[in-house]
Amino acid sequence: MKLSQASLSLLETTIKQAIGKFTCGCEQTVVTDIHLQANQNSGELFVFDDEDEELANITIEEWMTYEGDDFYDSVERILSSLLNTMKSRGTFDKLTILKPYSFVLVDDEKETVTELMLMDDDTLLVNDELLKGLDEELDTFLKELLEK
């Protein structure tokens, strides 16, 4: 699924609107997850906090017309990329949320589909891309270690 630049901008604006509630300059808030709930039929994206309080929502036209069986996989790629771009721009730097917290993609029943991004100063999420070739590297390392 490919989204238009206008839809990507709407998604970014909606996420900024949702997290804007955590930039008050007051005491730090304890939030463990920010839930992003995408619905293929209605095209809606809802953003919730831990207490299921709606922080923001938007309708994405391309989602309503998407016919593929891999809706959540496509949404995961889009939102992960967008969140990483926003993180690299410093969008999340001034939030008053205690770390660690996560952005999580959830389904219509609010069950976790995947963790999109973990915000923590010391933790790195391990994904398939990071693990590619790890078995071979470990085998080679162990072989060289045992030969010495």
C-alpha cells in the first residue's frame, strides 16, 4: 500500500496532536503505551493512551479502498517509518512522558498487533533486519573461538 503525501502529512499531524497533550511543561506523565488503532473498513486511525482515552483520530482514504490481505503489515511499515522519521527530527524530545514507553499498533479489539517503536534511552528493539545473518556470524565466532 502506498499513501499519498497528503495522507502521510495527515498521519504526522494527528500523531503530533495526540502527543501534544504530553508537552505541557508540567510534571512527567507515566504512560507505558500510546496505542494506534487502524481500521481498514472505515479508514480511521485512533490514537489512545493507556487509559483508553482518545487523544486524536483521522480518516485515511487509501485505507478504505485497500483490497489486500496484508493491511496491518502495510500499516506497520508506514507508521514505523513515519515514527522513526519523527523521532530523528526530534519530535518526541520535549515530551513529559517518563521513559520507556512504546507506540503500539492495535487491532479493532485493542489487541497488540506489533510494537512500532520503543522510546527509551538505553534500549534497542531487535527486528528481523537487525538479526539477518546473525546465525552465521555466531557460528563463525564460535568456530574461531573453539579453534584457539
